[in-house]
Amino acid sequence: MNKVTIELTFALSVEECYWKQNVVCKWLTEREKNTKYFRTLVKKKRKQSRIHSIQHKGITLTKSEEIKDSIVDYFTQVVGFLTSYQRRIFNIFAASPRWKRLKQ
């Protein structure tokens, strides 16, 4: 690589580092204020973290109920059968508001 390319790559790297630090600083100051910026970032993170589809036995599942059932099926096979105690815990998890948001 020639000198100009190396300098450009370095400059871009420095700029990227600056913007990352800027976002972190803004996050640390704005999150305490419950601002629109903070709420927007939280919504974006939730959207990115959401499971939209999953491959199960070669089939792509997109419905929330199918995804839930495939997860239960997978962990039942890995861990073994679910005891009644474990099933109650799973039902509590499934009734949580966060899980209900996944269904939507």
C-alpha cells in the first residue's frame, strides 16, 4: 500500500474512533435525562435484538408461536424433558411483557 492509502486509512480510523467516543459520551449524559435520544436508542436496540425468524429442522419459522415452540423443542432435546417445575418457570417467562412484545 502506498503512503497516501495508509494515511487515509489511519485518518478514517481516527475519525471512526472519535464518533464512537462521542456516541458513548452522549449516551452516558442523555440516558439519565430519559430524553428522546435515549428512548430512540432503546427502541432501536430492542428492534435489533428481536428474533424475526429462526431455522428449525430446515424450515424457516417466522410466527412468534412457532419460534417459541421450536425453542422449547430444542432445549427439551438438549436438556432433556421439562419437569413440571421447569414448565411453570417457562410459563412465567412466556407471560412476561417482554415475551408478549416478541409476539407482536
